[in-house]
Amino acid sequence: MTDYLQEQEMEIEALEAILMDDFKEIHSSESGLATSNRCFQIKLAPQDDEIDESSIPVQLALIFSHTEKYPDEPPLLNVKSLRGIQIEDLRILKEKLQQEACENLGMAMIYTLVASVKEWISERFCQDTTIENANAEEAAKEDIIIPHGEPVTVDTFLAWRERYEAELALERAKLMPESVLTATKEKKLTGRQWFESGRAAAKGAAPVTEGSDVEDEEEIDFDDDDFEDDEDMLEHYLAEKSDPSSHSSRKAN
């Protein structure tokens, strides 16, 4: 003959050892069960060791009481929300547990029901939180600006500055009077004179004459007939500036 009471006591001792503070005995009037037998409550939350208890969105209590012939008959079961669970969800969970209890007759089943409740909470309530966290992480990644392009070095900066100065000179040349640009080679301005003449044309200042005491600088030829567009003129200027030997030979001629 089965000693039901002994089996029930052994299960309670095992649950106390496993669940510790989450397991406690409560008065039958608090259980919501129609019994005067001993009643117990197990506090349950999502099955995730990394979740801080203070930030858990949902929590419930599984309440049970052994019947006279348990485990050969199902225990009395109830579920109660401790945080964030609606009545309809509790009803669905209770029906699920009662069905599982009937499937596990003949063996101590309370801990099996505990594992089922944890899994149900995780699937029901933690999936949305996981998706939200993933979306937040994805949004944070999109906010991070990843630089693209060639890194700046001394050589690349000097090359850029040379090209920039050439482009600036080209723009100033466009502001110069046509008479200056079409002057004969005998009356070509020096680089310094051409620069200041362009600035004078833009600002209304008097251009520097050939008789100036300023030391002559290299000549810059921007004859429009020699170039198809501004880009050709710019390339010509850069080539002249980077190859002094060719420029010197041209002056000698």
C-alpha cells in the first residue's frame, strides 16, 4: 500500500532545499483553494539568470496543496499575479498546468510544473523585451558614425594644399581684366604681380607695376587658347609648379 503522506512530505522537503526563499507555506485562506489542508506558494519569474530581480517585468505565484492520494491524483493548483500578469493570462496558465498534472500522475510533479511555469513566462513575456533590446542595440549602432575615406598624412595634406592654392589662383585669374590675361609675353606679370593684380581687380586696389621693387617670381601663363577648360589649366599650373627644371628651360627659351 502506498504511503501518500510520506511521499508528500519528501517532496516538500526537496522543494524547500531547491527553491529556498522562493518556497513558503501559506494559510489556506490565502491560497484561493477550496481546502483546509496545508498550502504552499512558490514565487516564479522569467527563466533568465542574467535578469536583475528588480527589473523583472512579470512575476507570479504558483500555489498548490496535496490531495489525499497525491501523486496518484492531481494536486489542487492556483496561480496568482505578483507583478504584471493579466487575469486572462492566469486563466490560460492554470488550464495548462492542470492538463500537465493529469499527464504526470503517479510521480511527484510539483517541480515539473514549476519548470513549465518558468518556460511559459519566458516565452510569453520576455520575447517582446528581447526584441526591444535588439532594436535598441541596432539603433545605437546606426548612431555610431564610422569614418570613411583616405586617412590624412603630411604628404596627402601638402598635395591637397598645393591643388587648393592652384584652384584659388585659377579663380582669381578669372577676376582679372581681360587686358592683363591677353598681354604679350614681353609684358607678362610676375607671379606676385599677377596675384596682387587679381586681388586688386576684385577689391578695387591699384595693381603692382613692373617697376616695383618686389623681387620677380615665376611667371604663370593662363592663355585661354592653350587649354580646353579650367581643369586643363589647373593641371598645367600644378605641373609647372612641381617641375622647376622644365619651367626654367622654358624661360631660357
